Amino acid sequence: MKCRVCREPAVIDLRRHNANFCAEHFLRLCRDQVSKAIDQFAMIEPGNRVLVAVSGGKDSLAVWDLLVGLGYDVDGLYIGLGIAEYSDASAEHVRAFASARELRLIEVDLPADYGYDIPNGSRAAKRVPCSACGLSKRHLFDKAAVDGGYDVLVTGHNLDDEAAVLFGNVLRWQREYLGRQYPVLPARNGFPRKVKPLIRLGEREMAAYCVLRGIDYQVEECPMAAGNKHIGYKEALNDIEVRSPGSKHDFYFGFLARASEEFRREVIATQDDVLEPCVRCGSPCGGDLCSFCRLVERASNDRSQPVDLTTKPSRSETGS
Ligand code: Q46
Ligand code: ZN
Ligand code: ZN
């Protein structure tokens, strides 16, 4: 197995590209794919201040490393979700990464700063954990970006993530979600642009990138993800990819090129631009209180109730 570029021994085969690469040329390929995504979708402009949301997993640490390597001015944001040992270990990976490279890391801790963690918050709000978690993260990403004066918020979603989300949205023809699934969401209501520079790279590539760059990431999956539909969609697409390499890429990029505009037009036409500030936190929202402040309120009301040890969590509350 030889590198396609230099004919030296290869360390990875990429069936989607029908090629093998040595370490040096694989790392270059990753950088080139990120640059290409940034250029193709005008994700980051020169001089932009960039904030990357980091979880401690391979994708978010890799995208931070890649953007710094490409010369961007990037700080990190870590949100402690209070998911027992998983969150403790994730935070350690993020801190070690940032301090070894002398990068600025902003930390927000849900239990310490807002008085709830994802397991309790989701139970109080009667949402599945990933829904309470997604809502909390979106709000805190936006808030940190606005408070810190950042122009762009980066997330580490890769090709496998985006193809799996697309698969789920297409299965149920969720037109609104399809209209929002795009690698760049423009700045709106005072919030920064949101971008996904890893859309041209898959999960396996990101794991290899971290190993080759010596990035020590959180390998454990979040325990709350067990049984979630997204994982099932990823497995289904992996089966297809084995039989037909390049399918995920063609599925996702085919959608972007041929279909997404129609759905995006619908979303833009129905977008409510006269949002009022939340009475508690000031974030733009449709009612008096934004959904994040409602979640915080429910979680704190729940804490003041006596704990009923005879009640078992319902199916939807556990996310299974
Ligand atoms: S962290 Fe949060 Fe994920 Fe865990 S609770 Fe679900 S959404 S699975 S990216
Ligand atoms: Zn090579
Ligand atoms: Zn609010």
C-alpha cells in the first residue's frame, strides 16, 4: 500500500477517494478539505474572530487544531453538561489540548452556573436528554459568541454526522429541518454565523487525524446517546458505504447541490424576524421567556420538589 502522492508506504486507505496516503499527505489532505469547505461556502472571512465549540471528542479538537494550523484566530468553548464521569473526562481532554498549545479556552458549567445537569434538566423539562442538551448548548454557544464578540461559531460536525442527519430528515420529509441543514447559517438577530468546516471529512478520517497529530481525545461516547436514532442512521449509512464507497458524500453533497435551496427558500419565507428579547436573558425569542430560561426554571422548580423515589422515569425521559 503506497501513498498516492509520494509512493512512500501509506498509513491509511480512503476508499471514497480510491487512494492511500502517508501521514504527511493524509494530514495535508485534511487541511485541503477544510480549506475547500471554507472557501466553497464562504465560512470564515479574513480577520474574523472564531469560536469553536469543543466537546473533548475527536471532531471538535481536530477542527480546532486544523483551523489554528490554517492561521485562523480561534478560541475554544467547552460546556460542562454534568453527565457524571463522561463530562469530567471530556473536560480534562479539552483543557489538556488547550494548555499544551496555549490556546484560549472559555468554560461554562451547567451545574455550577445554571443549577442543573442534563440528566436532571431533561427529566424536569420532560424532554429526552439530547433535546435538553441540544437546546442548552445552542443557547450557551450563542451567548458565549455574543458576549465574546466573535464573528463565527464553528462546530465539529463531520460528513458522517451531516449525512446521518440528512437521512433522518429525508426519511420523514421534515421540510423545515431540511431547510435548516446547511454548512453555513448566516448571522441573524445579533448572533454569529455558524459553520461546519469538517463536512468534507468522515469520522474515520478525523480519528486518524487525531492519532497522527497526537491529539488525545475522549473516546467514550456520551452515555445518554444510547439508543438514539442518529446512531442507527449512521450504522445504516456505514453498511451502504462499505458496499458502495462514496455514497455518504454523494448523498449529502447531492442534497446541497440539487435540493437544499428549495427547502431553504421555504424556511427564509416563514422566518419570524420580529423576535422579542427574552424577559430574563435578553435572547431573541418568540414569547416572553426563551426555551432555555424555561428549562432553567423547570429544573429549579423540580429541585425544590421532594424526590419521589417510587416514580420510575418514563421511556421518553430516558431517551431510549
Ligand atoms: S452530549 Fe448531549 Fe450529545 Fe450526550 S446528551 Fe445527547 S446531545 S449524546 S452530541
Ligand atoms: Zn505521501
Ligand atoms: Zn432567556
